[in-house]
Amino acid sequence: MVPIDTPSGTFRVWTKRVGTNPDLKVLLLHGGPGATDELYECFDAWFPAAGIEYYYYDQLGSFRSDQPDDPSLWALARFVDEVDQLRQALRLDSSNFVLLGQSWGGSLRSSTRCTTSNTSRAS
């Protein structure tokens, strides 16, 4: 569990790393908010064979992560900050990782790219 600082305190988000590759890492951003990382389990059949290191991640309020009862936390800017804190905790930077998002995760990925500078290889 990775600690995430929010305006309402520190909470923990769940992650799981699969594989090891210092040159190519993928952080998976699920849909929702409130969905789970489980939609990406199909990647287990492809990414390891391709040598890709990837991280499952349940966003705050989802499945295995803390689920605070505070509606003020459900704001795009707060989730963007969460992704940035997670990226730093996992030591992911523009030299070695990409964001992959679906639905809400895709919007979060786009917003992360627009508000943080040079943090991933995703375009």
C-alpha cells in the first residue's frame, strides 16, 4: 500500500507490480471512479512475455485501496495529484514509464499529462 496525502489526511492505495524492466514500465489507470484494476488482468497473458513491467493500481475509493467517506476527495485535480504521488513513490519518470488508462482512467491520464510536466513517455 502506498500512502497518499490528501486535503483530508493520508490514505493508502493498493498497487501490485508484475515483472521487472528498468526501461519500460506501465501504470494502469482503471475506469470508474470506483471501478477496479481487475479489467487489466488479461495483460498477464501478454505483458510478461513482452518483458513489460506493469503496475496494477486501485485508485483511492476503489476495491483494495482505502475508501474514505469524504465527497470533497472526488475531484479530478485530487486524482491527478494522487497519480503524481504514486508515480514518485514507485520511482517512475519520463525515462521509463507510460500511463495506460481506460474510460475514467483515460481522462485521468490525459489530465495528468496536461498538468504535470515531462512525467511519462505517453503522448
